[in-house]
Amino acid sequence: MSHPSTLVRRTRPRRLRRFRTRSERGAATAEYAVTIVAACGLGGILVALLKSDVMMNALKALINYALKLAGVEGLEL
């Protein structure tokens, strides 16, 4: 005996199934493309921020502080 969901699927008209799959075709690809563009934009902003002198000095100070807390003396970035 067939599963009830397969019976429902078979009773739908074929042209309705075909129309529904055509309208959703490529939706996942478009979502991936938008995500990739957004990630690249965010990456570009981060690179621009991290290249600035203010951020470089802040990162160096943070690393030096962490090294001092770890007991590593004599290293200065």
C-alpha cells in the first residue's frame, strides 16, 4: 500500500507541479550570491579598518597586554 503523502502528490495536476518548481528555480543560487557579495563587502570594510594606524596600535597594545598576562616578558610588537 502506498504512503498517504505519495497519493496526495500524485493527485496534483502535473502542470501545477511544473509551474511551482519553475518559479522557485535558482532561488537558492541567488541567496548564495547575495550572501557572498555581503561577505565580500564586510571583508573589504574590515581590511580598510585594520590597515588604519589607530587600529594597528590598538591591536598591538592588546597583543602586548595578552603576552604580559601570559608571563612572556621582553616581547614588544
